[in-house]
Amino acid sequence: DAKTTQPNSMESNEEEPVHLPCNHSTISGTDYIHWYRQLPSQGPEYVIHGLTSNVNNRMASLAIAEDRKSSTLILHRATLRDAAVYYCIPRPGAGSYQLTFGKGTKLSVIP
Amino acid sequence: KAGVTQTPRYLIKTRGQQVTLSCSPISGHRSVSWYQQTPGQGLQFLFEYFSETQRNKGNFPGRFSGRQFSNSRSEMNVSTLELGDSALYLCASSSGRGVNYGYTFGSGTRLTVV
């Protein structure tokens, strides 16, 4: 599986955009990039995933670099409920039936 | 619709005992996976079941086992409990297998081994 590098922690002010980076320089051409987050005292929650193009959903946007060696999860307006650990997870396009979690980025949101 | 339900939420067991944890996936979801979360090792994959068959297994000893029933509900069993088995055990379900399917996790069962 491709290795990932994420900041240990980040802070954001409430109602401001947040850009959470992930480096995955060893990713293969068929690896998808998934993001999950884990709120305190809860199980992980699926956020978004993509392969090459930028992706948007109601929760967030995912911007994938043209060389695919990095990606950025964008929360457009951080709320207190977005305080969580965010995990960037490359998944092989074939035969991927598990999630390999790293240490993730702990996001704190300041009121 | 109802989410992934795990029971019990909390459990205290004595070293050497065995324990069974239960997971009810989202209705219609046929894939069920189990994960262990500890402060030291983080989230680690235990195994995945699909159509009542174990399809994948993580790097855990044989004391960890599981099964899936015809209604997709799943149980995991840990025998001869060790102190190091204290962890949050998470179940996740998915409507299908493969990279384009996301997983929905339950809130977990907190197991404490004393």
C-alpha cells in the first residue's frame, strides 16, 4: 500500500475554510484516494474519494494534484462539529477490500 | 435508516476469558469488516466478511475469529483474552466490495481486559 504523510495536527477558526494536505508520493496509477474522519468517541466516517479529477460532495471537496502525489481535503466552512481526526487512505483500484489507516491529522476548530 | 449497530457498547473481561462482539450492518449491506483501535497501534484491520465467507484477514493471531450470518449480521470472537486485547473494536459495513464503495462504521465496543 502507498505510504501517506499528513500533519499531526491543524487548527482552524470556525466558519473559515480548511485545507488538509496529504502526501502520497508512492501512489500507483490505479490507487484511489479516500478520506475518512473520526469524531471523538465515534467510529470513522467516510468523507470523500477520487482518482484523478477533483471531487465535490455535500461534506467536502477533494483536490488531487496533477501528478497525483498529493491531495488536499477542503472543508469550505469549518464548524465545531468538524473537529476530528482526518485520515487520507490510498486504496488500490483492484483487490482493495480493507482500509489501511495512518495516524491522520487532528483538526481543532476554534470558536 | 438505521446505522451500524454494535453491541455491547462496553465490556469488561478477565484475562483468559473469551468474548463475543456483535455487529448489525445497515440493511442491505452484505460486506462487514472489523477493526481494532488502540492508542499505540491506531486502527488496524481484523477481517472482512461477504456473503457469509471470510474474504480477507489482517495480521492478528488465531485467537481472533469471526463469522457472518445469512442476514449479514456478524460476530467476532476473541478467545483466551490478553491484557493487550483491550481496545475499541469497530465494525463497518458496505453495500458492496471494492474501491468505489465507502464504509459506514458503528460506534464500536470498548473492551477492557483486566
